[in-house]
Amino acid sequence: MASDWLDAEQVLERLGIRPQTLYAYVSRGRIEAAAHPDDPRRSLYRASDVAALHARKARGRRAADVAAEAIAWGEPVLASAITTVAGGRLWYRGRDAAVLAVDHTLEQTARLLRGGHGAALKAARGRDVVAGETARARLFNALALRAGAEAPARGRAPLALAMEAASLLDAVVDAAAGEVTEGPAHQRLARAWGVDAAGADLLRRALVLLADHELNASTFAARVAASTGASLSAAALAGLCALSGPLHGGMAARVEAFVAEADRTGPARAVSARLAQGSSTPGFGHPLYPDGDPRARALLAAFEPPALLADLRRETEAATGQPPNIDFALAGLARALALPADAPFILFAVARTAGWLAHAIEQGQTGRLIRPRARYVGEALVAGAG
């Protein structure tokens, strides 16, 4: 029986791949995974599936196939010195994000992501908050207004862009809070949401843990925009648009729906109903972290989630072997602090702006336009057709 399954280290060594690629194979059903019998937080992988993939790799693949797989949790497609996932941990410029979250602010983290350039915090004087009925609307409006007025980033000095990035991050915090105030982001959001000092510190931890996450969908969108020479605010707006989708930053709403089901029917029944329908359990598992999302682990260790979420976590982990991810941790934080319904998305957007801006600056320094090719699968081409 033991020879039928391999642990992650054995699979990575045999296939010569990175953890991200292994998780992509699992998510696409190419390698079967199962919970480790001695530690449900770890996974085992079917040896026969690994052998089949190894044989295929030995035969070689077309470049087009490699490119197609790289798009979805596959091999890296561009170089970056900002963030990576390695050893089950998240690293910002070579530093463990979970360790930084112990005492860093978002502004300090943003400066680190930018390579140590630009002011860590800008003064609030002279800024106005844009209009918008909700924090989400204000975020979009703030970035859109600046994108329509600012000069392209191409040709500008990196230090000037870093200073602008610090100012832009401040404007995003203003928009999220709905007012212009002094201080670091977590304190300004805490005041806007009526959160005490202890709660503000939890917001600080969450913001640092969410500041960047390698080449996710929104960051890739921001880098594509930046590669054209567009302004930093335009690149950040591209990232925000991608983040708003239900499979990215909008995942918080799906987690909340799952929590609401557990509240109505009980956690055990909510989990079993999901599994019986073949539905996912939002807020649990992550393709990059088969042994658990370190961001969720770091945040959940800092506070006591409400009993409902603690019960839901226990039932889901027992039934699926999947540990909670950062989306579940944010849902727990929002309920524990009685935050507004859209707070998880707002925290995500404010924090990730730091990463988008760092990536936009880095992409601009390459001087290269990101322009992939499409593989045509449409109607046959007819020469001379009108």
C-alpha cells in the first residue's frame, strides 16, 4: 500500500517540478491526492499517476503545450525578485511574510516589496476622498480618476515611481476608509470600522499577509498593463478589476455563503451537503499550499474565531483533509471584529495594491511588452473569401 503513494518531496524530485506545478496537476485531476493517514494536514500522491507524467515528460512536449499549462498554476512564466512561494511559506524579498506580519505595517511591507524605495508613509494633508456610496466603489473611482490624469510610467525614474506608489497607496487607504486621516493603513481602517487597538493590530497582520502573492491573476493583469508603459494607477486599476472576480478577491463572498449555510443547517450538515452535491468547500485548501496556507495559519493564530467558524473548520478538515486558507481566515476575522460585510474584499484590495505597484515598477524596468500568442481553434481559414 505504501508503495502506491508518494509524499510531496518524492514527487517533486521524480518529476523535477516546483510545488506550484504539483498542485496544478492535482487540481486538474492528473495526479490523485489523498490525506496522509498520520497527518491530515499533509497529502500523498498516487505513484502510478506520477509515473505516467514522468514518462510523458521523458518523451518531451511541444512548446505550445508547455505554454498552455503555464497559464494555470503551472511553471513560472516571468522572472521576479519580489515574492515567491517555497517550502510551504510565502516570502517577500527573501523574508518570511508570516514573520513580517508580527510587527510590520502595510506601509513598511510595501516599501520592502518596492526594493526599499519610496517613503514608507505619506502625509495626509492636501488629499481629498473620492465620491462613492461604498468602499468598493470608492476604490474603483479613486484609481480610475488618477489613471485618467496621470502620465505614463514609461521613461520615469524608479525612485520617482516608488514615491508615487507610496502616495497612491495612501489614496487607496483614504478611499477604503472614506476619510483622509493620518497614520498607517490599519489604524485608519480601524477608525473607520470602529475597531479597538487590539482589533487594529489584527487588521495590520492581515494587511501584511495579503500584500503580495507572487504572480496571481490580479498581479499578472497589473504587470500586463504596466508592460505597456501605462501609469501606476492604471496598472493598479487593472489589478483591482481582476481581483473583483468571484474566483479571486470575490472568494470572500463564497466563503461567507458557506458560513451562512453552516449557521442555518449546522456545520456538519453544510459540509456533507456540499460534498454530496460535488460542490467545493470555499475557504479550504489552496493549490500552492497542500500542507496548509501559511497566511491563514499566521492570522488564525492571532485571534479566536467565533464558535460557528471554529466548528465549520473542524468539520470541513475532518471530511476533506483540506486546511483553511486565507479567505476563511478573513471571514473569521470579519465576524470576530464585527466588520462590514465587504471588509474582507477591502482588506484584500488595499493590501494587494502594495504588491501591484511593486510589480508594476519591476515590470516597467524590464522594458518588455507582455504579449502572449493565442492558439487559434476557430473556423477553417478560407483564402479569398468575402
